[in-house]
Amino acid sequence: MEWNKKPVLSLILTALATGCASMHAVEKTQGQGNEFYDGNVPPLSMQPPTDLSHDGQTVDPFYMNTQADYHFTLGESYSLEGQTDRAIEEFKLTLVYDPNSAQVRTRLATEYLRKGMVSESLEQAKIAVEKDSRFADARVLLGSLYATLKVYDEAEKQFQDLMKLYPEKYDYALQYGALLAEQKKYEASAVVFKSVGENKSNNEGHLAYYYLGRVYLEQKAYADAEKSFQKALTMKPDYDEAVIALGRLLEEKKQRTAVIKLFENYQDKHGPNVKIAEALGKFYLEDEEYKKAYHQYEFIENTDPSNLNIKVRMALILIEEKKLEHAAKKLKQILVQAPDSDKIRFYLGAIYEETQSSELAIEQFKKIPPTSGFYSESVAHMAYLYRQKSKLDMAIQVVEEGMENAPQEEIMYTLYGSLMHEKKDYAVALKKLKSIQSKFPNSDQIQFFIGSLSDKLGNKDETIASMTKVLEINPDHIQALNYLAYTYAEDGVELKKAEVLSKKAVSLKSEDPYIQDTLGWVLFKQGRYDEAIKTLQVAHGLKPEESIISEHLGDAYYRAEMPSKARIMYLKALQSEKDEGNAKKIHEKISSIDRTQKRIPASSR
């Protein structure tokens, strides 16, 4: 069980994290170990024995006290600076001049613990308790050490003694209850917490009921847990830990609306509170109430300007709301605090890309190193941006650098295959992809590009073999299904198999005009012209400006003896065709129709 208010095990961690500030306490008088002066003043209990002598000479008590003070102060200073070894030396020297100080022993024990020297820490804590059984800090540390070592009987004894020595200090009872809960002695733990909670003479009742609720949660006694948390809030309405615990309990009971209302009421009456703001912000984000979430995060940011996680969430909300300029500003603020954050640079680059600021986007993507998890995506975005700017060679250069820097990234090679395909440098691209094919034996995309490049080089057999391999790796690879079906149709072979492949592709992506075109062309090749026309009309409707689709529909009309419609389609195809060879072929089809139309007698038209 985890405890949020002075749990036994976390006392050690707290002491380490804070430089053991509580150990800086000074004993007012011998035996009053729980009363403190200012932490920077050495302990007044360091009074050297007046009969101490050396070589028959009586040692000056003032000198001994001064030396103890001096070394203790140095030890404290080194401890605060994190120089644990030097702090240990100084506390040891302090003990030379005042061996009976329980406080110095406790400070030494704490420094040992910082170094992970548990045995040495335990030894000094024991001595500290022997020197002054009423010195509370020593007993707390000793009890915590025993608890860490799971020597629970000894740990319990320390807190039981503290409760007897200082019955008015309810903190010790709470820590004792937490220790019992750690051991799953839930009933005994609950008795302790109830006793503290019901005592009207202390100010810790809300804590007791909070811990009691946590004990009930461990036992899955949710109704009792809820009552305990509510009791804690009745005693201290602004106690945020109880609100959060109650909220989690309600969430576990699927009462999400009640949780949000609970947190909102707290913020209205007692807030704003950072912990509640973070929890509430999470709910708002899940509900896509971005303005409300942003408001909560804005408060956290104002409270803790160094909280980069909150700034990132705020930036992402701004991106979601399409407030891209504000998002970019927020991300640049984060980069000032965290200039090495690759994630933030990637987000910023993506925003610049979205706002058509391609040069600024490329500048950010370029700064992402090959060691980053965002590197391959950055290369892809840079390649896209260069290609968009008609700088195909620059795009290829970026990807080639990516292949050198991150040869294990598959995306680099698929990008390369795509760009080289566009450049029509088929042979070079095919050679490169074949050379790395063995590194990615299960890559459907690399295999696909090998097939398509082989097709461009006129090797139909290798094309068919590669596309077949793609479908073995991934039976639902839409491009391969379409490519293989079209290849069969163009060659007029395996038309039944082509029909199965193309129909599957259509079922996976019916809105793709090229896939519809392939199915129409397969049907055309089978002589099923009416069916072909229906499918090719769908393809043409999806992309009327595509020359090959218009031409195929024209061919289907022509074979179905609708020459006028065929001529219209051929003219549309001609308008969009950029390849001179294809344009010449379409011209010939139009001319053929025109010649045929002239030979038909006017009376029969």
C-alpha cells in the first residue's frame, strides 16, 4: 500500500530527497529530542565532559564544543551540496568531540543511508536511540530502517515507544497505522486510524480517515472507503488527497460524471489546485472539451512554468483546435527550455508543414538526429516537402542520407523505391532494393517496389513473381492485388484469377478509381462489355480527369457498339494525356471512328 502522508517507508526517501532537513533539529535540552531550534545551529547538547584529559592536561570544554560545532556545520553544508562522503567525514569528526549526541548519530545514519550503506545506517540509528531514547528523529529513522528490512516487530516497537513517549503527537500513531497496513494487518491498522480520527483533541482527524479509506480500498470494501473519504472531507473540505482518492473510487465504480462534478466543485470552492487541475484536465481531454482542459493546464503552467509536460499538452490542444500559430509559439517556448527535445521539434516541423511554411518545416526536421525515434518520420516529411517543391533530386538525396544513417529502417527503402520510380531511374532503384531484400524478408512494400520496378524494365515474369510474393506476405495488400490483376489483364492471361484479385481489391478499397478501373478492364478483357461499362463508369466518376480510365471506358463503349460515346471518352482522354506515344494511339482511335462514321450512308444513320 502506498501512503501519501508520512508513510513509514517513504520517510527514508523523503529524508534523502530533502537533505534530511528534519535532522537539522537541535535538542533544546537533553531528553527533549522532539523540540527544535533553527536547523542551521549546531546542537547545544554537545557539551564535552569536563574531566576529559590528555597527557595530564585538562581539555578546554569551550574548545571541544567549538570543534564539535565547526565540524557539524561543515557536515550539514556538505550534505546540502550532495557531497555525502565529505558529510560523513565531518559527522564522524563531530562525534570525536561529542560522542554522546543522538542527533549527530542520526545525521550520520542518514548520510550512510544516502549511500545505500544500510547496515552502517542501522548501527548508528541504534546507537542514537541508546544515547537518547526520547530523541524522536532517531526512533523514526530506526523504525523506518527496520520496516525497509521487513523486520516489522522491531519497526513496530519504535513507533509504539514513540506513541507512549509523545501521546500528543498523532503523527506517530498515523505512521504506526501505516506500518500495520504495510503488513496487511488491516483490522489492527483500522483500529489505530479510527482512534486518531475520533479523538477531538487533535488536528489530524482528516488524515486518519483518509488512511482508513485507503485501508478499506485495499480490502475492496468500497462503501466503507467512500464513507471514510467523505468523513475526511467533512473535517477538512479542502483536503485534496481525499478528493482525488474519492474521485478514483467513483471512477472505479463507473461513476465518471460524479467524478468530474466532484473535481469541478472542488476547483470552484477551494481551488484552483494543481493536482485536481491535472486530473480534471485529463477527463476534459477524453471528452474532447479542449477549452476546459486548456484552462486547467493554463493554471498548472502559471503555477509551475517549468512543467514541460503540461506545455506539451497545451500545444497539442492548440493543434487539435487548429490554432496552429499559437501552437507553434508554445512549442518554441518549450524548445527554449528543452532544446534537445526531438519530439517537440517534430511537432513544430509538422505545424510549419501544415501552414505551408516548408522551409521552416525542413529546418526543424533537419535538426532531428539519426538516434531519435522521430528520425525516419522526419526524413519522410522532408522528402515529401522537397518533392512537393519539385525538387525530386533533393528528396532522393535526403532519403539516401537516411538509408546511410538508419539502415535498419524499412521506410527509408520504400521511400527510395517510390522516388526513384517517379524519377524513372528504374534499374538503379531495383539494384538497390534487391541488395537489401534479404534484410527485410517479410517486407511487403519492398517486395512490391521490386515488382513494379521490374515491370517498368519489361520483366513481366519477375513482376508476377514479386507481386505473388507480396500477397503471400500480406494477402490484403491492395496495391499488389490491383497490380497483379492488371498485369494479367494487359497480357490477356489468367483472367479468372485476375477477376478474383481485382474484386478483392475493390472490396477493400471501393473508392479508389484505379482499382475500379482494373476490375472494369478485367471484365472488358473477358468480353463482358456491359459489366465493364458499369464498373468503368464508376471509375470515371471518381476521377474524370484520368486519361487511362477515360480511354478504357471509350474502348468499352466502342466494343459495345456505342461509337459516339466512345469518341467523347477518347477526346477526354486526349485532353489529359501527357505521354506523346499514348496521345498518338488515342488519336488513331478517334480517327478510326471518324472514318467508320463517314462510310455509313446518311440514310442508315
